[in-house]
Amino acid sequence: MRPLPVLKEYRISSDHGFLDDRLPLARLSSNKYMKWEEIVAKLPSLLQEGSKVRTVIDELEVLDLDDSILGEVRELRRAYSILGFMAHAYIWASGTPQDVLPECIARPLLETANILGLPPLATYSSLVLWNFKMADECKKTEAGCLDLENITTINTFTGTVDESWFYLVSVRFEKIGSACLNHGLEVLSAIRNGDKEDAAVVNGLEKLAATIERLSKALMEMEVKCDPNVFYFKIRPFLAGWTNMSHMGLPQGVKYGTEGKYQIFSGGSNAQSSLIQTLDILLGVKHTANAAHSSKGKSKVNYLDEMKKYMPREHREFLYHLASVCNIREYVSLNPSNRPLQEAYGHCISKLKTFRDNHIQIVTKYIILPSNSKQCASNKSGVLSPIEPNTKAINCSGAKVASAKTIGTGGTRLMPFLKQCRDETIATVETKNENKN
């Protein structure tokens, strides 16, 4: 029997989950890369001046990665984060995309991405996991202090509180979710130990359910300091990748260097959170392929499986290991007469369903409704919105109409994808009950 995964072997913290035990590096140590740091720090002002950011980046020399970066994982992650920010700023500056990244960005970005096992663009890891610091220097050494009032972002595209808050809510989300990893592994260990009364299994599942409930509440904190219109119109355009972006002027994707080939990659997305996929694995929630969220035209692709490629290599390998040994759902199905066990598992699924309902609510407020508002204005002026094209007819009388074709930054059709994830979560209990009968 394969052993259960050990968190530290996959660069995962028992206290911070997929966040590192150490704070992310806020600046590269070598002066060789000072220009990179200067540009990424000035992105908000450079982007306000249209395409000036491209001019500044074009003047950079092509730098190789030296031992100061290659020899320390936090340096490597910092370089990857900086280069991802600059790449997206270069592509999406001024509203007219550029489909070729200059060699000065393309070469080191490709190299850092390859070492980390990530695609060469901004991802959830570079925007969230490796992009925060302590706001209060006095508490800098307190690794457990990751409350929202005491952390801030290292870099943003817009310089707005809204953008910082958007990332930081996810940082806090990951910190809270570290308990899910611990509880899940405790449950699996209890199952293996053969607890006859299943007390440890039930207790672990109840603690897991309570933590998922905390995650749902943490997600809704987005509304505190991130305005939907600021997010949709000012922040979101820079988060987009180059998948399904023909309507935005990237029919072939992006070329990495003048001699490179066009490539397509999805932009930053919460689907790239290893924590969310961990919850599905622990509870046995299965997600199927669906053309509505395919990045390959009309073919059916399991988008969540695709998103594993956008996670750090070690985190992705952890998910594969966990999936190979996780048997919680099967164990619950084999013990239908144990009512406390059935209720504890059902409680977990119920809380995960609520989490997905909340996610749909956030997406509706932050993407669907602003998209419809823009579409209404475009329809009245006779101009099709470049942000969300080919949407269904919008009811401009004030009715809230969600488009089935609204494209997310990850290249998905948002509402069909999210509703399918929610429905497949509910089906986990329904299918288990059918098998029991």
C-alpha cells in the first residue's frame, strides 16, 4: 500500500498549506536584476501612460539567470513573479494587445517557468502565493500572522487597494485552508489504522466541514474592499492569458521572442489553487470534461485537470499522490449503517456545495453583471463590447441576465463551468446513496 503523502516533501506547510513557511521574497538580492525590480514597482504608473511600459521593457538587456536566482527557490519564484507581471503588462498595455514578447522577458521567463514546472505567464502562484508581505514590519518574524489587516501585496498592475485585496483574500483563503490538508490526512490515517468506532474519522470529517465553512466566509470577504467595477474594468484585463482570446486580438496566442512559436496559455484563475482541488480529491468529487470550458475549441477537455499544469510542480505531484491513496468516499459508502459517519461526510459535501454557490455569487457580482452593464452601453451605441463578445442578448431594462459565453481569464465559459462544478459536488452524495441502495 502506498504511504500517505508527507506535506514537507512537496514543499507544503502544515501551518500555511500551499503558502511557504517563509514569507515570499519581496525583492531579488542581486543588483544585476535591479531594472526588473524598478519596472515592476512602477507598473501602475507606466500602464497609466498607455504603451510606455513596452518602450521601457524594450530597452532592457537580455539577462541570463545566475546562481543568485538558480540557487534559492524563493529567488526563483520572485523572478518568475516579476517576469509574469511584466509579460502581462507588455501584452495588454493600452487596450491593444501585443502578440510578441521581447527576448529580454521571454528568455528568462521561459527558463524560470521550466525550472518551477509552470507555464510562462502570470499564474495563481505568482499573483497570490508568492506576492505578499507583512504590512507591519514589527510582526515580520511571526510566521502565523497572516490576517488580512497585516499583509499587503508586493506588486500589482493598477496600484489600487482593490487589486491588492483581490490577491490578499486568496492568501488568507490558502492560510485557512492549511487545516483542510491536516484534517484530510488525519482522516485517511484513521481509516488505515482501523478505528472500529470511526470516532477519529467522524471527528476529522467534522473538522474538515468546519474549515470549508470558514473558507466560504473568507471568499465573501472579497466584497469588503474590492469594488466589482474596479475589478472588472481596471484589474481583470491584465489577468487574462492567451487562451480563447481571438476576440481580444490574440488569435494565435503569444510568441515568446521574435524567433519563437506562438503559444496559448490560460491566465490566472482560482482553478489553479491546489487547495480547491485538494478538497475535491479528499471528498471524492469527480469533475468531467465539458466543451463549455475547453481551451481546445469544441473538443471536450477536463479544465481542472488542465489547471494542474499551472501549479508548482511539487504541488501538482502532491495532488497526484493524494488522489492515488484517498479512499474517504469509498470508506463512507462501505459503512452505510454508521449514521454519524454518513452525516459527517454529508456535512462536508454540503459545505463544499455552499462554497461553490458563494463562488458563483462572487463571479456574478464581479464579472457577469459588469459585463452585462458594458454590453448594454455598447448595444445602445451600436458597438459590440470588446471585453465579452458574442454574448446573448442583454436585457437593458435592468434585469440581470448572465451570459453563458462570458469568458474567464483562464479562457473558460464561466457560468457553465462553475455550475457544473457545483452540480458535480452535489452528485457526489447522490451517487453514493444510489450505490448504497
